[in-house]
Amino acid sequence: MGYVGEVSKEKAEKDTYYKEGDYIGKSGIEMSYEEALRGRKGVQYEITDVHNKTVGRYMQGKYDTLAISGKPLYSSIDAELQEYGERLMRGKKGAVVAIEPSTGEILCLISSPTYDPNSLVSGKERNKSFARMYADTINVPLFNRALTAMYPPGSIFKLIDALIAQNDGLINRNTSYPCQMGYPPMGGKPKCHAHGGGKNLTGSIAASCNSYYSYVFRDIVDQRKYPNFIDGYNHWRDMVKTFGPGTRLGTDLPHDKPGNVPSVEYYNKVFGKGGWRSNTIVSLGIGQAELTLVPLQMANVVAIIANKGFYYTPHCIKGVGKEKYLDPKFKTKHLAAVQKQEYYDIVIEGMEGALLPGGTAFASRLKDIVVCGKTGTAQNPHGKDHAVFLAFAPKENPKIAIACLVENAGFGGVWSAPIVTLLMEKYLKGKTDRPELEKRIMEANLIDGSILITDKID
Ligand SMILES: [Zn+2]
């Protein structure tokens, strides 16, 4: 839900439907579905005297029209899940987006800290609330992080690389690369974390090996097919874009941002033409550098993996009016560049491994639901890194795909993975089996620094 407010003077001058003082949707579905929601004004023609006093109806009301009320909207938002997610995200900055993979329907969309839409309805109260929220540069409640905050995706991006490299015939299930806690050809960058030994493809996902994806990225960009690595880079970029990043998804909520997959022109400007190689930009392979996604796009990526190769543009209104009209653009299947089911099966196996012993999200496993997930840490140049987790469940016939990002919360497995799996329990079973964890997450306040969780969950 967004909010409504008085129509601006400019709008009233440009659009004859509105008069100053009318209400109009200013954000959220109130804005994007304004025409359906507003209905039609009724008109009554009156005869007035020279003093502007009504003396009767013109032509006995022959030309009068009745007002028609707005159409009902049917939302896909699961109110209970939304409310639960808001409680879990209280005291944290970040966003959660959950999608039903088979339809693209948005099940919950949370940006935290948030505001009470009721405080923005009218009059003095509205002006006061607005001023207060505008001035709040620490929490920035009016900023919808789920749609507009562009974050580096971190390790969740390895999933896309794994799919592209398999599709190009460069790696398979058994491919392994050395993890040297660093990558010598680039002077020890990017660094890996302790996860023991070299890994095959599924193991590299479960353990999130940085070195592995530095090799994979270079394999894709420098493959023999493209003697000029610029063509290899553009090939990688084109493939990535079919998973959603780099273009506005075109959801039915206003203002969603495109994220960024940097172009050749951009790097030519930064490094000079001929001044960069795959090595220069290798951290793109692990979801860092200039690569950014909004949380909605992150959720869409995991929905594509759950669907093994396609998505419907995420939307939160599944029908307009009694006839439940749905814009055809939300019924159009979008295919990712990787279509072979087997490639997805291997990646999904790795994601399942993330919640098994040795995996990066083992602590957040559920005992009776098979969750397939991927942790990530989004680099934050301005302070502590952001924790990312995306996952879908159940493994067979997935019902929900979720991305969660908690700002300044460090490693993805610690904060985001518990929030995601609690939401999954809520959605699939109605309640959690882990009330202790639920309580600790709800009570944790990461914004003002008084972190109540003292023992490491991960
Ligand atoms: Zn490693």
C-alpha cells in the first residue's frame, strides 16, 4: 500500500479529470491503479443566478451523470505473511520480497523501516508526518528499499554464473577449481573464506567459494569462441540480463529501479579503451564491483531458478474489477537464456547443500521442508556489509521464492537466512517450529546498535 494525497496544481491543470482539492494516488498501488480505483465522477448541472446561488437543475437533470465507484482490486499479497515479515524486519534496515514462482504473484513486499500509511491521508497530520519522515535521514522511511535500493548482490550472483558456464559447455557437475584463499593471478583478490579444499560445482555453491567463481567468470569471458574478450564480456552481460538484472522488471508498483550490469562503454570510460581485461573486472563474477540489483530482482532470480528457466513479471494485483482482469503483460512467460533443466538441477542441488552440514546456511535448515538457498554478503563501501539470502521451497513443486537483505548485518547466513526460513514456515505450515529463534530475530535491533542477539546463529 502506498498513499493518496491532494492532486498537485500542475496535474490539475494538465489533466481535465482532476480539480484542485481532488485526491489522487501518490505512491504504491494507489498510484499505479489510480484509474481503476478512482471510478468516475458524477456530474450535476445547476442553474445559478447572478449571485451564484443555485436556483434549480439544468434541463431537469437531463445531462447529469451518476458517479461510478472505483473497481475492487484483488491483491496477491498474503496479509498474514506480510504482517509477520514486517515484525521480523522491525529494528532492521533492509527489504524482503516473496514471490509465487509459478505465477509471478508477489506474496509479500517489505521495506524496513516503514511508515504507517494512515499518517499520510490528509490535512495537518499528513503535512506533519511528511516533514518528520523527510527529515529522517537515518531511517529514510519513505525510501522503498524493496523496489529502489540498488545493492551489490554478492555471492547469490554465483548461481547465474554457474548456469551460464554450464550452458556454454565450460563446466559440468565434476568441474573443480582450487580454492587458495585468494586468487594469485589477481594479487590475492578476491579472497575466499575457510571452507576446506577444492570443490566440485555443487560444493562450490553450497560453500560459496569465491575462487571457484573467479575462474568461472574468466572462463565465460575469455572463452575461445570470442577471440576478442569484449565480445565475451558482452555475451556474459547479455546472458545475465535475461535473468532480470539491468532492466526495470516492469512490475505493477511504481518506481522500481533497473539495477546495473555495467556496459563495455562504462569500463572503457573508467579504464580507457584496451585498458581492462577479464582480470580487471573479475569481482563481477562474485556479484561485486559495479553490479547492482534491487531486492525485487533478487527474488525474481530465485523464482527463475525454482521454475528452471522462466518467470512472470512480478505483480501484486492479480485482478481488477469483478471480472478480475489481469494485464496480459503479467501472463507473458519470460525465458532466461539457460533452458536446460539439468543445469538447474545441479545448481539447485548446490542450493540444497547450503542448508546441509558444511553449507553456509546450515543453521537455518528446516526439519520437514527442503529449502534450497544461497547466502550472500553485499559489499558496502560506506560501512558494514549487507547480509543477503535468497531461497525457494519446497524443492519439488516450489510454492515460494524469497530474497531478504538486511543492511549492515554482515554475513548473509546470520540474519537473512533465519528471516527467510521463518517466513517459509509461516507460509507453508502456518507457524514456526523454532519459537526461540523467532523471538530473538523479532527482538533484535540492528539499527541503533543494541543488538540483542549475542550468540552467533550461523
Ligand atoms: Zn573458496
